[in-house]
Amino acid sequence: MSYLGDHGTRLDFPGDVFSPGVSEKTESGRTFVAEDAQMEVLAWPNENGWSAKSLKQDPLRRPDYEDVTYSPSSSGWLVMSGYRGDSIFYEKYLFRDGMLHAFSIEFPTDAKPFYAPIIEHLEDTFRTDGGNVRAAMSPKRPDKHDHENATPERRG
């Protein structure tokens, strides 16, 4: 499936895993649920003037980001991934035209072999078109990916 948000946020996701029929539309995006995971796709005005560097430092002060194990960034994007208890989280942010676009996914640690290629596909298809466009979803055939390094390894 393809998701196109109100602010031009685009993402392709496996419709057989995340059900748009059980998803919840929020003011800034959409939440999708799977049997054992949750995914959010969001966009909002960057009124605070966040940069990849400042956003990367802010979450590290909050308790749900105390075990970040992977956090590459550049001037236009940021990824943060790590552990929250027995779950893995993966978040990617894009900074475009005064907007922050993001997707996040959280799933049980033991489900990493299943979700790692899905995360790679999400990341490969995550993009922005800019402008205000109507939110839409359409079926799309997923590409095959065999990357496993999109999620963290447990330290320790």
C-alpha cells in the first residue's frame, strides 16, 4: 500500500501487515497497527526550528529514548533507533520546506527478523512531495529488500 499524507508525506508499506482498516487518523498523520506492532506517519510545521542535530539531542533527555543504539543524521534527515523495554523502535525524520515529516515503528525485540526488511522498505520509500495534498492510500506492490542493519543490535 502507498500512503500520501496531507502535507505530501509518502510511504509505501505492506498492506498485509499494517491494516489501514484499523488505523487511526490523527491531526498530523496516521497510525497503522499490526498484530504486534504500531507504525505512525506524521508531518507538522517545524515551528521550533528543529534541525537534525537539535532534534537528536532533545529526545535523549526523555526516558523513552535512554537506550538509543543507532542514530545517523545529516542536515536534512535523522534516524533514531534503539530499545524501549522489550521493544525496538525505529524513527526517521525529514526536514523539508518548514515541515518535519516522520515515520516511526515499534515492535517486540524477538520480531526483529520479520520487521527488519519491512523497515528497510519503509525507509527506501519514505519521501516528501511538499505542498498540501489530500491524504490518500493506494495499493502498491512492495519491492524486495534483504537488509538487516536497519534495526539495532542489543548491546552487551
